[in-house]
Amino acid sequence: MLMMTLKRGLLVLFLLYFITGNAIAATDQVIVNSADWQDVYSGALYAGLEGIPAKFLVTSDQAPFLITTLERSRRNILLVESSANPFAFGYKSSLEAARFNVEEIKDTGNSRNIDLAKRTQTKKFIVLDDAYGYNAISVAPYAIKNNYFVLLANNLNTDEIYSFLRSNQVAELIIYGNLDNALKQKLTEFNPDVINKGNRFDNNLEMVKRFGPAQQIIFTNGEFIESEIMSGKEPVIFVGKENVPDQVIEYIKTNDIKTGVVIGNDLVGSSHLIKEATNVTIFLKFGQGFANTGSSEVKALDMFPIPVYETNVNVKSIQYNRETRSLEVTYENNGKIGTYLRSSIELFSAGTRIATVGDIDPVLVNRENSLTISYNKDINEQDLISKITIVFGEFPRSLDRVFHIEMPVGQISIKDNSDFSISGATYEVDPHKLKIGLKNTGEVPAYGKTQVTFIVYGEEKILTQDKAMHLDPGASGVAEFITTLSETNIEENPRVKIHLNYGERESTLSKVIEENPELKIKYASYNTLILILFILIVIGAVYYTRKNKNKNKGN
């Protein structure tokens, strides 16, 4: 009887296979029809883990042509498609008309990411914040090679990711880069391996090390998805469009890397810098051919862009102050994120270089803000021309952009008799306020702008005042920052780093104080606790009275 039942079951499955075509057939290629980079990434990642090809649309015009490039022997397609923002409407029908069997996934971007994670049946995961799309590119080769699925987290899907992981018997979990503290805390129960070296280049190099020996690597800037990047065959090393950070050059030099493949024309300048510094053989991948279409034409690479935060710095003014014997340079950041920069400034008079000044360490210019830096130099010449080279980026060790400008140097003669002091740092637990005490110890009114650096779960966090404070002579003030520190965070910060720019002119805060005072902790006072307890009692009494009244009315 048992054998007969098994035979009937097999016969049913056999018939279903021929009747439905793709009902039980395994997926053998993935197509993505979506303008959402998370769909493209998740679909390509799933295909890489399954060892099958993946293709994605990058324009609506490409839709008919892509069908002609598909492998005809791979009939069973998984179509990952955006309901709200596809490139081609009714693409499932177009694929079926070309005699492919199509299974379609339509959902929101975040849910598709988790749906595809479920399909892989892996127990190994990498979690990262989807605001940093380049992080997803950095981990992709390692993830595909080692069977990790990458979960893209944001403030809308943290509960969904946590619930998915809890129900999935996690074997290994990696938290990569910056991640929301609430989700990071939840994920501690899975004993995650945290990779966060403070910037995207150092994080990327850590993934390259973990990938293992590789004589050929891919050079990219992490700003687009491309099929070779998602193959898992080679690690990717991040370079900038205009500059290559020092630690990247050093890594290439000290490892047995023979060849590098540069993807896209935008990185030609950076690849030249690498070749000059390391003697690595460079190949440029700029196009693709389609042998099975009957055309010998080389087409542009399918490169799907990932949203990036653009850094944008400029020099607002440069003046030589004869009174203070210093060069005052005002930098402005017109971008949406804080930017670190380091300058080298050549000064010429009548075509002859007379001095070179600049920054030893990178300085932070807050987003949509400006900062004046004073460089001490005794110069007697009058007609000065400056040639300024600025390397800049998101983090002190991520200076991957370059900006050049040549401009005349203005002449001023203004004294600055201001003097400030820092009187301490306090964290008030109840109102979640970090307070920095300041005092104008000079004899003239002056302005001060405070920046404080501290650690949150091992990661550096920097807060900067949006506007400078004005203090009269002898007056004290407090720079306040709203931030929440847990008991763990408080233990991480026995001291905080304070950087104060100040001066007589609000537009030119060229004087600097840096200190590392002890962080004092202030808990709620006894009277405050009594007040809170009293309020809770009153609320409880009101609730109890209303409940009894409603009960009596019911009777």
C-alpha cells in the first residue's frame, strides 16, 4: 500500500511538471525589472548565491533587447519586479511570449530583500544600513563566496529583520558599517561579528582580507551594481573617482595582487594613480558584447547606480592678515553631509613660489556650513596668488575626492584679541543633554563654535554647533547637544574630545582650542525623582477614579 501511494505521488508530480512547466521547476536565471537599486542588488545577490545568471534592466528601452540576450537553455526565470516603479510594464507577458517559464515576485523593496533571503535557506547573514549603498557593494563578493545573504536595514524594517533572524536559526551574523543603535542592540543576541573601522575604505579592506588570496581584484568606487561585481569570483577594492586613499595604495603594495580590473570610464584617473604607485597591471572594462544576438556591436556596460551622498567643498575666501601674520582661508561645505578636508596651499608672487602651507590632519567642515582656518606664515610680498589643492571625503581616512582652485590672496589688517576657555563637559541623563561649558576670558566680545567627539558602541560620533555662540567679556555659556547615551556609552566615554573655534569676527573663527576633559555624569536629583513619582501617583489616581465612575455607570 505504501509503495503504491509513493508511486501515485511521484506520478502526480511528474504530470504537474509537464502541465505547469514552471510549477516545480528550479529557477535557472533571474531578471530584475525595477528602478529600485535594492531590488537589483537583492536579485543579483540571490542569483550569485544560487550559482545562476542574473540580468537587470537599466532603462525602459533596454527591455526588448534584454530578452534576446537570455540563454534559451535556461527556461525558468524568476522575475523580481517593482510594483510601483518598473522599467517595463507587463514584462512577465513579454518573457512568456518568448517561451520562458516565469515566476514573479512583486512586493516593496525591503520585503523583496527578505523574501529572497528566505528562498536561499541560508543561515548566514550580513546586516547593513541601506543608507550606505556602497557598503552593500563592498560585502557582495565575500557574501556570495561564503553563502551569506545581505539584509538591507532601515528605520522602517528593523522589526521585520529581527523577527526574520529570530525565526531562522542564525548560524553566523555580521554587522557591517554604521547601523541604527536600536537594531544593533537587538542583534546582540545572535553574537554578531561587527566590522566598523570608521570609514568605508578601511571597512572594505577588511572584507578583501576576509575574502582570501586573490591575484586579480576589481577596482570600483561602490556607486553602482555590475554583473562582475556580483559574481563572487573576485573581491572589490574601493578607490575614489579622483584620488586613492593612502591605506588602499599600501594594501595593494603589500599583497600579491598582480592585476586589477577597473569597471567603467570614470575611474581612469584613479587607475593611473594605482599603476604609478604599485605597478599593478590594469585592465579597463568599459563595454560588453552579445555573441548570441548575432551582433558584433559592443554596448555599454549595464551599470545600475546606487544613491550616494555627494560631498561638495569650495574655498569662499583667502586673505593674508598682516596684523596677525597669518593666512586666513574660509572653506565652505555646500553638501548634505559633514566633510573632512586637508589642504596644500602654494603662494606665488610674480610667478615665484614663496611659501607653502596646509593641514597636517584633516579638519571637519559641517554640512551646509563654513569654517575659517588660520595658517601662521610671515610674508612680506604684496601681490599674492594662491594655488590650492584640497583632498576631501566623508571620513579622515576616506579622502577620495580632489578639488583644485587658483585665486588671488586678499590683504587685511585686523587684530583678534579674543580669548576663550573650556570649563568642562557634563552629560545630563534625564534630559539627554551633553553640555560643554565655555567662558570668554578675553577683554572683547567674541564668538565660539564647539565640536565634540565621543564614542557610541565603539563608533566615533561627532556633533557640531550649527551657529556660533556670542559671549561678552567675562561671560560664560553652555554649548548643548541633544543625544542619548546608555550606561554602556557612558562607560565608553570617561573623557570627550572638544574642538573650539573662536574669534572676534563671527565669519572668521580662526583661533582654536582642543581639550579632552573628563565627562561628568549628572543624574536626576532627589527632588526631580520625587516630582516624577508624585506625577505618576496623580495620573494613577485619576485613572482609577475614572475607571470606578465608568463601572458605576454600567451598574
